[in-house]
Amino acid sequence: MKSPRFPDTIKEVSKPSNFCPGCGHSIILKELGSLMADMKIEKKTVFAIDIGCSLLAWDYYDVDTFQTHHGRTTATAVGMKRANPDAIILAYMGDGGGYAIGLQNLIHACYRNENIAVILVNNTMFSMTGGQMAPTTLPGEVTASTPDGVFTEDKPFYGPEMLARIAHDGAYIARAAISNPGQTQSYVKNAIQNQIDGKGFSFVEILSYCPTNWKTNAADTIKFLEEMKKTFPVGEIKK
């Protein structure tokens, strides 16, 4: 039975999650799907996804979707927007795809004020490949590649703060946490609206759960995210 929330172009289909139990991607994608329906932008939306856990989102939405190799999502999304300026481009990636191999593309898209919206999921590690250290790994954090913990003097990468320094006046940059889905949806909506209004580059980092690679139970997973929020302040950084 179709929900009255969804327009005729959307079919509400129940699908099993492609993600590990407790993964934050499922929550983020649920919020994003509801947001696209509420804003009635499905026919104009192109959803771009990176290799990594984010690629498992490829069959959740009834919108045009493409998937790129590691770190190329931002650059390909820029090309898609330039070829079709009326499209709403949503680039979805993890911290590895955005802050490691894809950092150059992300920086220059921001610097040029490309009119796309980038959603980056930060769970402090490379999750799909087994939980190795990533640019966002916290000081002292144990990962598959740092069994004795990350050197305490190593600071994690602050993506939104860096981008805000080079962003144009019309850019929108924020950081949300999946522990507050309403805030997450609000910030992503602002990013999409910023693109619709033609103001330029929009970026939302979302702090997310990864209990499989964190090796945490439900209670400890929530505690770990709260520790992340102490290192990565949540809020709108540029608007």
C-alpha cells in the first residue's frame, strides 16, 4: 500500500538493509529518502555514490544514480551538474572517499563554488575494507591498522572547518550527528536548498555509527559517538 507522503512517482517498497546491524548509513539514507519525497525533487535528483560502504545505497531510491571509483564522486558530480545545470546533484561518500583519496576533488569543488551538495559520512575509519585508520581516526583509537592505538599527538582531519576557510560567501557547510536525525535532515535540507537557490557549494559531514568495526555493543556505540562529538563539534559552520 502506497503511503500518502510519497508522490505518484515514488513507490514505497520494503527492502532489507544492505548494511551491518547498527550502521548509521541506514538512518542517514532513510532521512535523505524522506527528504527527497517531501521536497518533491525526485525527478530532478541525480544521486552519486562512492566506493566504500556508501555504494550499498545504489538501489534504495527511484532516482537516477551512478557510482564511481574511489574518490571520484565529487569530480563526476561536478561534471554531471555542468552538463545538466537544472539537475539536483547529491554526492554521497565516506570519510575515506572524501578526505583521503578524494580530497583534492573535494577541495577544488569547494574552491570553485561548484553548485552541488556533498554528504560525507564520518565513522572514523575505512569500514568496508576492515576498519583501518582513516583521516578522521581519533587520537588513541584502536583500528585494524593501529592495534596499539593511534599516536596521541596525531590530530584527526577537520573537513568542514578546512572547507569553510576556502568556501565562497554563498556556500553552506555543516556537521551533524546521526544521534540527532532531525538535525541531520535539517542540515541536509539546507544544503539541497542552497543548491536549488544557485548559491553554490554545499557540504554536510555526518558523524555516524560503525559498531562492527568499532567492536562495540549498542550502549558503547552510542557512547563512542558522544566522544566523537567532543572532537568534532556539531553545528552549522558556514551559512
